[in-house]
Amino acid sequence: MRLLHLTFAGHDRDPAQVLFDPKLTVIYGASDTGKSFVTESIDYMLGARKLGMIPEAEGYTQILLGVEFPDGSVVTLMRGPQSSKVSVYDADLRSLIYRAADLELSAQHSARSSKNLSRYLLERTGLDGALISTNDTGGTKLLGFRDLLHLCLVNETRMVSKVPPVLRATGTSGQTAHKSVLKLLLTGQGEPSGEGRPTPGQRRVHKGKITLLDELILDLQRQLDPQAGNEAELTEQLRRVLAHLDEAALSLREITHRHAAAVAHQAELSLRLGQYDQRLGEVEDLLGRFGLLRSQYESDLARLEMVGEAGSLLGYFRTGTCVFCGAEPEHQSANHGQQETTALHSAVHAESAKTQQLLSDLHLTLDDLQIQRQEISEERTAHQRQAADADNVIARVEAELQPLQAEAADMMAARSRVEAQLGLHQRIQHLEDVRAGLVADGAVPGGRPSGNVPASVIAEFDRAIERTLKHWHVRLHDVAYDQYNAELFVGDHARSGHGKGMRAVLHASFAVSLADYCLRREHRHPGFVILDSPLVTYRQPGVRHTDDPDLPDSVIDYFYRDLFHSFTGQAIVVENDDPPRDIVEQALVYMFSRDPADHRFGFFPVRPGGQVAHE
């Protein structure tokens, strides 16, 4: 349903009226101008017991609320300031009404009669006949419109209250019904009727089983990652992860094969280089040894040459005992010295020739070894270049391999996480199926609602709240709704543990996210949210500051823009501060200035001698 206008009409009174835009209406301005009175009046027209009148409302006898229902029909609800009756007119009326009503309804809800405003609104929005739980023993009652309204109309007091958004007041009274209403909105299904329930004895038999199942389900739900997604999303994530792993495995096999081939080639080159080093060592050793032998041969030839020269000199100039054979002079023949010298020369010549031949052969061997050393060195250098190339190939392949291995490891870890989350969902679903069977038979546990919201639905709702806060640029993460305590948590801290400003923002995000979640899934919902002071508790006009580091000034601008551009329902915001310029130009904006000469004074027109309106 959609609100069209709120109008106060009376004899000899100018109508006091605000129109409501289908998307976003903003009412802002100074304090004491009647802004919050608009919120209270809408609440009164939708079934509140009384409306605290202000002096400016004196003389106004009719309060009109224009409503458009999902089928496109338009009605006007009319109620007197202190009346317990609501008149319904099948037309859009925006001034004092004189004709008879098309339908008369009681303002108070009654399950025994359909002629009341609550049943009428529920019927027109498709929710009449829905049941909600009233206690932990299986009791149910018909849903009332007021059971829904506190989730979409949030006044200034409740906006900053420490009472959780799901509940209407502190204490345990009515908590089961409030939680059951949220379940109805999130799942689109009410509680089953109580017909065919088991006997009290049978219920006692099953109560312990359900209590145990609740504990198991709660323990498993605590293990769920609120960021991981629901079961369908996790299944899709697993499919993508497995497909990615298959692709990565193909790439890894191809690169690993190239790496193994390069390493094998490098090993072969290393072996050949070792062989070259060994052969070079052997050649160098032989060259060293043969170099020593050559030196010996050359020394021997030098000594033989010296011996030959010395022998000649000794044979010519020395007398007496022969230096060659030791014969005494008397035993020496004629020309004895010459003969002995000639024999020495012959011997020296023969030995020198022999040594020279050996030295020549040695030179050939040394030349051959040097040629071998040169060839081996050249081949070794070529293989060293090949080995360096192989090292480069291995380095490049490893550079390709490392990110793929890291990616594959990440994918395996992601697969494990997704499979673990899916396993939790499957176990929870199995336990919930078992529990649902027992509940369907009428057995309910003590201390737990008769019907829990499935964990997958809660996870989706948590993500919806986080998306809303992200769009508003609120710096919060890990936002989760605890359905057993009916509390909104940010990490380990409950909403009630935050300051007023943050409590207000969290309450507003809860109401907006709930409406958006239901409308996008075509679940039943009133279709509008009315938020009174969602951003600040009280600030002087024109002052923009915040005490909470998680609430930068930009939150205000993004809050309005998200409601105007992204929210699927109708939003009415009552605030003190100015909305951003683009919202003023695009949305329906009322500025209550409290100055007769500037804009609009307040909700009620200024009358001569009139008093100032109060919020």
C-alpha cells in the first residue's frame, strides 16, 4: 500500500496538509514545527489508540489519510481527533467531508470481527487470516495490522531506544508474537493452525527432542559465515570454484610438464659439464706431468752437450792419468787421448740422439693434449651457455608456475570453505526438517519460538542490512540478526550497546532493509517506511557534525540518495537537517522553517495570534 496525503480539515480552518511522494518524502526543519506530529498522526490514522493534540490542531475535526492499495484502488480514511471509529471513503478526498462514509470501522483490532481498521487493511494487502505465534506452547492468533506497523513506522523515541527493532517494548510479554511477525514477513508464511495437534502427553514426549534440535540448530547457525551466502549461492560458488580448479589443473599440468622437461635437460647438461671438467682435469694433469718430462729431457740434452765439450778439452790439454779410462801414462798407447775423446763424443752423440727423439715424440704428445684441451674447453663453454639458457627457461616456467600454484591453493581453500558451509546448511536443513515435522504435529519446545526462521533466510536478511549500510557509507561490518534474542548485532556488540546516533542508524537500516527484502521477493509488507530522526537525535539547523567515527558526514547524503534511487518501497523521512541539494530537487521535500516569512512555517498554517506548534 502507498500513502498519498495526510490532511487536517475543520470548519473555518485552512487545511493542514502534506502530500507523500511515491518514492521519497522528506520533512525537515527547525524544532517545534510539528514534524514529529505528522508521524504521530499517521500512526493514529493506522490504528493507534490516541493522538496527543497540539494547540494548533484546535478546531480541526477531521483527519484524512489517503491510501492507495496494491490493486490500484484509492480510499480515504477519516477519523476524528478523539474518535474510536474510522470512516472509509472509496475516493481520494482532501478537504472537509460532508457525505456519508462508504464503510464504518472500529479503530481497534478484533479477531472476532472483520469490521475494524486492522482487518480491513490486512485484507486489502493480502494478509488477513495470517496466524502468528503467541507463546511457546503452540498458541496462535490472527495477525493484527499494529503487529506490522512498528516495523515500518518508527517514531523518534523508538528510533534511539535500546529496545531491539523487532520488539515494541522491553520485557518478555509479546516477544514470541513479535518474532513470529518478522518470520511471517521474511518467509512469506504464517504459523500453521492448531487443528489436529497431539495430546499434551505426546507434546511432552516430543518437547525434549525439539529443545535438543533447537540447540543443535543454533550451534550450527553460529558456525555459518554470514558473508558466505545462502545454500543456492554456495552451490553456485562451488560450481564456479570446481570449474576454475579444472582450468587451473590443465594449466598446471602443461606448465609442470615443461618444467620437468627443462629440469631434465638441465640435469643432462650438468652431467656433461661434469664430464668435461673431469676430462679437462685429466688433460691438465698430463700436460703438467709431460711438461716436467720435457724439462728433464731438455736438461739431459744440455748436460750431454756440456759433457762432450768438456771431454774434448780434457783430452787435449791434460797429461798423466787418462781422465776417460784411468790408464797410467806408461800404459797409454800413441794417440790415446784422441781415441778416448772420439769414443766419448760417439757415446754422447748417441745418447743425445736418443734423448732428442724422445723429446720430439713428447712434443707431439703435448701438442695433441693442448688441442684436446682447446676442443674440450670450447665444448664446455657451449654447454655452459646451454645450461644458462636452461636455467632461464626453468626460471620463466617457475615464474608462471608460482602464481598458478598459489591460485590453485586459494581455490582449494575456497572449495574447503564452501563445502564446509554447504555441509552446515545441509545439516541445519535436515535438523529443521525433523523439527518441522515435530512442530507440524503440534509439539513445541519451551523457551523457543514455535517456528524458527531458516538460517539461509536469516543470512540473506543479514546481507541485505549490510548492503543498506554499505550504500549509506556506514563503516560497519559483520552485521547479523540474532532471531533468538531478537537483537541486531554488529560483530560481537549488540545494537543496544552503541550510542544513540548509531542505534538510530541501525534501526533505520533494519526497517528499510526489511521492507526492501520483502518487496523484492514479493512477500507481503505494508510497502512503506516512516522514519523519524534516523540520523541525529537533535542538532541545530545548519550544523553538520557527528560524534561517531563510523558515521561520517557523508552518511546523510548517501542515506537520502539510496532511499530515492534504490529503495523499492515508499519512504517518508522526518529530520532536523537539510537533505542534499539533489534530493531537494528530485524528491518531495517540505521545509518547516518556523518563520512566517520563510518557506512553510510548520505543519499547520499560521493563524493570527496562533501559537507555535510543538513536536
